[in-house]
Amino acid sequence: MTSETTVGQEPHERLDAPTTESSDVAECTLCGARADGLDTRISAAVCSRCANQPIVLADGGIVEERPRLANLSAFQRDILWVLNHNGALKGLAIKSKLQDYYDDEVNHGQLYPNLDQLVEEGYVEKGERDKRTNEYRITADGKQALSRRRTWTEAGEVTDV
């Protein structure tokens, strides 16, 4: 069953979850209460109370627009996957993990411009590890975009990725 609910000022879709007697009842991603639906904006289980509230991210920002992972290259999506599964990494560590996956050389001219674009798009945060080394970390928007893509690929149907 599909119903329209509101997050902040923008209407969005919330899918009602089937009721179940199982002990594997999903918890609301935002407050921990029993979830009764899926917020399609963040691809997460939510309760009806939170579905009607603005979604505030850990950094204090409010979800306003879906990150469009479909606009990125496969290489950029692979960078996000590496950061999502390994935490904050310096550029050379990202390069090493990608080389292991591709079983081929990844050069600096390929990696760093793509990292810079991901930072510019808001999927990755760039920080300073020390005076000489930068560190890259996936943002909440990047995680949400990956989650939506995973949902889309597992379902085999097109959604707003």
C-alpha cells in the first residue's frame, strides 16, 4: 500500500510495511520505535510519526533532495562502495582497494579527479589526516544513495536512484 506523507516541506512516498507477528520487527531508523513503513526518500524503515517530521542528519542538515547516484560513473560508485565498507581512508588506500578489485593499475590521474568530483557533489567529505595526507569519508548523502541503489538493483525495478 502506498501513501503520501510529508518530510519537511516536500511530499514524498512512504510504503506501508506489512504487519507481522515476527520477532524480526523493523525499528524506525530515526527514533527506534516500531517501524510501520519504508521512507522512500532515505530507503529506511520509519514509524508514521517520523514519516511526518523533517529528516535531520547527524551533521544537522535536513534531507532536501535525493543524491543522484545514477549520474555518477561506475568508477565513482566503486569509490563510494570502498569508503562505505572501509570507513575513512587516505587516497592511496582507496587506490589500493580499487586495484585489488579491478586487478589492474589505478593511476593518480584517474583517482583524484573522481574523488574531487565526489566531494563537490556532496557524496564524500575530504579532511586532513595530517599535514601531508588527506582523508576521505563517505557522507550521509553518499550512504543514502548507495542504499537506494542497492534496493533498486535487488528489486530489479527502476526507482529514482
